[in-house]
Amino acid sequence: MRHGFELCVGVDPDGVGKANAAFAGFAEAHAIPAGVRRSMNVALDELLANELSHGNAGRQAGSLTVGMELDQERVVLTLTSEGPPFDPLRRAAPDTTLPVDKRPVGGLGLHLVRELMDEVRYERRNGQNVLVLVKLLAGGQQNDQVEAG
Amino acid sequence: MEISTRTSNDVHIVAIAGSMDSTTSPEAQKALDGVLAAASKVALDFTQLDYISSAGLRVLLGAAKTLRASGGSLRLFGLNPSVREVFEISGFSTILAVYPTEAEAVGDG
């Protein structure tokens, strides 16, 4: 069985909040394991905050779309946006070994996304930037067991 | 997100419930700024924290820097496995003092 939803957040300043709310309802309705849901929550927040703050110069309303798909094995998040080709994943990973007072503030978000997801890929498709994030359900079940123990 | 504060052993404990993300972090920042203005020993109760993204980590880093500069301390406890995973990936588990329980976080050790 396959379930999913699609949401246009456009240039809505509360787009992150609306996407979070839509995903929360979806996760609850389909009993997505807490560990998987939380990883998706983080990825969604990082990518939308990134898109809505930096990536939206000149974007038309409605041209940023969040798609979510669930089957027996995985949750797939697809973020589609218009604009010139831009792959946020190519940004270099930050140095996470620096002491607290030597750390530049920020720059961690995409690193978190790459590490939390099982698969992350960028595609240029029909003149649009498409980010596909995959999280396997098996990892989340393990996470839940740790929490229960 | 809900924030509540209490004190124990002259430690100001700030409980943050819900999420610390790009939507809620400005509010967490404001609440922590208020606590930091009056306290030097601060513990964050994450027992009811669902998830944290980099926007939330930035707030924690700012609080840690402020307290370090003023000679205070910041301790955290009650992290769920997902929050702990984000701490490990980001390196925050090595730069912030994370304790399993409130008793350990507010103790002298």
C-alpha cells in the first residue's frame, strides 16, 4: 500500500509551519515510527528554512512543492522548486570537531540532512530543482527500541 | 513549543517541550535570553523535547557561549534517541555537557 500527500508552500513565510502540520497529521494517521518521523521533521525544517530564506529570489508563488510518500519500506520526501539550477547538497560539510567558541554559527543543517537520511539526491528535472530524501522505516524501529529500553 | 522554568540547587532549569526548529527557535532564544540575564547555572530539561534542527542547535550554541564567557555553566538532560543522534552528528555531544538525568545535571559532579 502506498500513501502520500503534496503541498504547495510557494513563498508563504509560514510555509515551514504548514508543511510541519501536514506532515504531523500524515505521520500520525499512518503510525510512522517516532525515530523516522523525527528525522523527517528535521530534514523538512532544514530544507524549507533554507529554501524560504535563501533560495526564493524571484520565485513565483506556488512554485515550491513538498511531496511525501510512504510505502511498507520507506518514507520519501520530494522538494520541488523553480529557479536556476541549484544543488544545496554540494555545500561542503562543516568541521564538527572545533571547540564551542571556535565554531561558526550555522552551516550544520544540510550536514544533518545528509546524515539523518538513508538516501539524498538532487536532480534537475523539467527545468526544476528536485531534491529527493529517503528514510527507511527499519532504522526508525531500531531507534524506538532504544528509547523503550 | 512550550517553555517552563524552575529552580533546583540554585540551578535554573528550563524545560522545553515540543520542537526546537526554525519556526520555534526565536521563542526559545527569547526565553533563554531572559534566563541567562539572571542566572549563571542553567540546565535544559529536554525530557519533552521531540526533535531539534540546526536552528535549535544555534540557540544552544549561543547560550553555551554566553555562559562560558560569564563563567557560568550549561547542562542538558533527558534527550530522546533522535535528539541524541542530532547531537552526535553535529558534534554537539562533545561540546555541550549532556547528562542522563536531572539529578546528575543539577548535582555538583
